[in-house]
Amino acid sequence: MFDRIRLLREIPLFSDLGWWDIRRIAEKAVLESYQRGKTVISEGQRGSAFYVVLSGRCRIFTKVKTGLERTFGYLRRGDAFGEVSLLTGEDYWATVAVTNDAVLLKIEKSDFDQLLQKNTKLAIKFGENIGRQLQSVRLSQKEAKWSRLIAAYSPGLADVRALFSSSMAASLAQETREPVCLIELRTAGESMRTMSELEEVLSHGGRGAPFQNVFRRHPTGYHVLTLRIDDDARGERIFSDLLDHLIRTFNYTVIDLPITVGRTVSRIISQCDRLYLLSDGADEALKTAAQVAESFRREFLLKPDDLKIVLCNMDHTARRNLSSFETRLGHPVEAAFDALPDSARKIGADEQPYVLAQPTTPFGRAVRHLARGLSNRLVGLALGVGAARGLAHIGVIRALERENILIDMIGGSSMGAFIGAIWAVGKNSFEMEEIANRNRGLHAFFKNLLDINVGMGFKKGGFMKGQKAAAFLHSVIGDANFSDTLLPIKIMATDINSYREVLFQDGKLVDAVRASIAIPGIFEPVRTKDWILVDGGILNPLPILPLSRSGVSKIIAVNPLPGPEDMPTGGKFAPRSANFAGLTWGERMFKKLARRFSGNLFDIIMSATQIMEYVLAESVKDEADVVIRPVLRDAAWFEFNEPSKYITLGMEETEKAVPEIKQLLAGG
């Protein structure tokens, strides 16, 4: 049974209401369960209720003229829908259908109206968002999801800024398959449109062929307008008219701003949804960037999310210490990338952009991450717990690499954190397999991973110290910090002192992973000033929610834990005949060790822990878009000496899911 009051408090719309207000809403609300594929509301239907998603996932879509469906987005826990129709009296503009079994909170129209009449704070909160929601509805009905104005500015890096702008347009066009425009503003040069030409086109309403003809279509799919800017009152007026037409025509407009900030450029900065300020890491450049950022925020009333700083021409050592740059800037750094090769700058106007030709470079990753974030298309990979079974994550990653499925963020618990950290620092799946093979054989297994607390297990809180496992990881990733990673990663641990999850996203990777793999009773807990940390899987064995809370909208989850249906005939602890034929001495010894482990204290602890983790993972799996289950039936949690069988299975199960993953990435 859901605790309605607690759930309502977790929803942003209701989070700052008082207890009595929350209770009134809870009394009016009903909970409804919907199975996958069921329709909640239909396009054109009279608005009759307000809904909030409590669990599961819903898709918003409309029917287009061809009879096909156009997806506008997905709704997850805490997202609301239906309120615009109730407030305006208009019919529902789209259909909302359930894509994963869902529980929705529903408030009928009559009760909704009463709540607004009696609760001024709630009415005001709806009113603050209604204008934006109405605009979104109207744009959606005109077959535009939304329109965003994005600008790039740099006080000194003109060539990098121009390449960044064109790369952003190319990435948005590739990721969204929606109308994208690049406006290149210049103060001098050839082959440019003039403000006078633009004024003439706009005087005819800015529609049809005359307006389209001022743009050049890039082979990548986006439109380009190179415009000589008149930075005076007339130029400001003309460009304001252009912005109005761009918003109606394109879903995304990227504007490459000149260095000089006059009236027209000021107008653009004040109207854009996102401004990227580019700087290199030199002391003088950072000082200038900090001054520009502060000036823009003050003059144009920019909120923190409106202006983002991107550091360019950074070497690897500098990128490892972004926190020091953030301190000197007085602002967070949104992205950073290395110095670009000359070949990137020499690519012709109609050739494939460098960002698409080299998508795995620091520049390619940074721009794609920004583009996916802007378009609500960030892709996350949640790697679950599993001990040795978690070696299947390597196979999952190999299949994704083969299919060129690019991930933007990783979430990891326990073994998922271990594998995820190695991938995040730049190791590929073949390098990870080689690393896993270092533990083949009984001697290597004990040497690299096991350090027994002889006679001290009860006192220390674990039979093993865990130092060898941490040292093994350190030998692979060194002293890497979270800021060193090519892929952002979120690592989960559990504080048994406060009964709460602990999310690691900064500091040293090895320290975070050591806490995340501290299986209760097996490894010593990690003790800090504030926490006593154990395995992240105790509370979050499949870290989907940390990704969604970080803005990731498309999530692939990997759960290698077996369920009841995956257990061998007769159960896990049923006697097994020993077949040592064809095995090496080390393999025979490991088999004998496995028979001794089966049913002993270690195995009982691990089995009980994994049963609990499986149930918890099952309870959140529907929050992911795609779930991969590389489960090997007859396997043991400690069989780190046989990585190949897990890796192969992970690859095979992911290959089966590739069509579903590609469909997910192609959707809105």
C-alpha cells in the first residue's frame, strides 16, 4: 500500500505545501494501476482528471497526418499531466499511454477545482507554469516539440567558438532528427546575407520559399544562415523579428555570437535559453571569463542554468583538476575538452563535422553530452550488483561498443561500480576482459582479491579486509578522481549508521568503489567521520534513480542477479556431482573450494544478501527503459576465475536487446 502523504511530499509540485494541505490532496486522490500498453488519456478527449506518475513510465504522443505516432516525451515518477486541459477547458492535446506497468495518482476535475479554490499557494504554483505549458501545447499541436535558443560566446577563441557552434548544431540534428538551425553572426567577410536582405524576406511574413532560401542546408541535416550583423537599433529590430520566426520554424537554433557585444548581440543573450561561455585554462583567460560571466548574469538577469562555462584547449592534466578552475572562475564548469587538432578546423563547410567523425574524443563526448542534455536525450547505463556474476557487465559494454551505442552516464552499485569505474576512465571492453583474466586460477584469486582478517573478522565487521580488492582496482585506474573520467559515473554505497543511501560523484574513484563493494559480513565496512559504509546494493542494487535524478531520460539497466525461476533444479544447495575431467590442477582446486563454499557461512550471507537485492532490483526495474538480464543459472558468486562465461553471456543478452535499445534512442 502506498503512503500517499509521503509520496505527495516527494512530488515537486506539492513539496512545499503544509501537512494539512497535503492531507486534503491525499483525501481527494485515488490510486490507479495500469498495465503496459494501456491508454490513460486520449488526444481530443475532454479533460476530466489530473494525474501524477507514482511508478512506471508513460509516453506522450500524437497522431500525425500519415497515421504514424510522434513521441514527445516520457513521464516518470513525480511527473504530472492533464492540468493544462483542466485549467483551460481545452481537450487533451496528446495521448498518454503506459509503457511500463504504472501506478498513477488521479484527482477528478471537480476535486481539482475545489483544491485550487481552497489553496492559494497551489493555485499560484500552477499559475507560474501555465504560460510555459500552454506554449508547449501550442507548439506541440503545430508539430514542434519545443523551440530552444542556444548561443555560444567567447571573448577570444573565435575559431573554437565557431567549431563548437557548428558541432552543437550537427549533434542536435543527429540526436533529435528535428529541425535545427545554425546562425553564424559575422561583422565582416564574404558569402553572407545582409540585414537588408533579411528585412525584405521578413517583410513578407517570413514564410515559404523566400524565408527558406536564406538558409543553406548542411549535408548533416541542419540549416545554416551566415549573416553580417548590424549592431544598431535597426539591426536589433530585424533580428528580433528573425528570432520570432526561428522559434516557430526550428526546434533548436544555435547562434554563433561575435566578440563585440552591441545592441543586437545583447538582445540575443537576453532571449536565449542557454548561453555557453567558452574559455581556455590560461590565468588571464579565466579572469576574463569570470568577469564576462558575472557581467552577463547581472546585466541580462541570467539564472545559473542559463549560462554554462565550457573550458577549451585543456590537456589531460588540467582536466583532472577542474575543481581548481571552478574556484578561480567562481562558477561551475559544464564541460571541458582537449586542444583540437588542426584537421578539425580544416574540415570544409559541407564535409562531415569533426564531432560526428570522432564521437569518442573528449570534444566529441563533451558536445554530444551537451546536445543530449539540451534535448532531454541523455542515455544512462545502470550496472547492478552481482559479485562474480557482475563480470557480465563487460560483455554488455562490448556489445554496446560494437553497435556504437554511446552512453552519457553510468550508475554503479557494488560490482557494477567496480566495472563501471574502469570503463569510465577510458578502458574498453577488451582491456577490461584482460584485467578480469588476471584473476584466473586459485593463486591469482587469493593474491589479488582475498585478504582474510585472521581471527579478527567479528571485531572488524568483515572476514576480509577489502584492501586487496581496492589495491587491484588502484593498479588499473590509479589515483583517478571522478573529474578525471571520460564518462560521468554515480556510485552507490549504504550508510548503516543512518540507514541511508550515499551517492558518490566526486573525490577518488577507488575510495567510492571500495565502499560500494563492502558486502556486509564479507568485507570490512569503510569507516569515515560521518559514515559506516557497506555495499551499495543493500539499498540500491540497480542504480536507476540516481541517473534519472541527474537528468538522464533514457536508461538501460543491467541486472545479473538470479531470481527464483533461475535457480538450478532442486535449489541452490542441492548436492552436485563432482566432474573434474579435463580440468587443470588449479581448476580442480577451485571446484573443490566451490563445493566447500556451498552452504557455508560465507555462502549463506551472500545468498541472503542477493535474495534481498534481487527483490529490490525487481521493484525498480520498470523505471528503466530497457532491462538486460545476463543470468547464468549454475554459477557461484565467487567464481571470478572464469570471467569468459559471464562476459559471453552479457554480450549475447545485450545483442538480443539491441533493436529495443536503438528504438529507444531513435525516439523522443
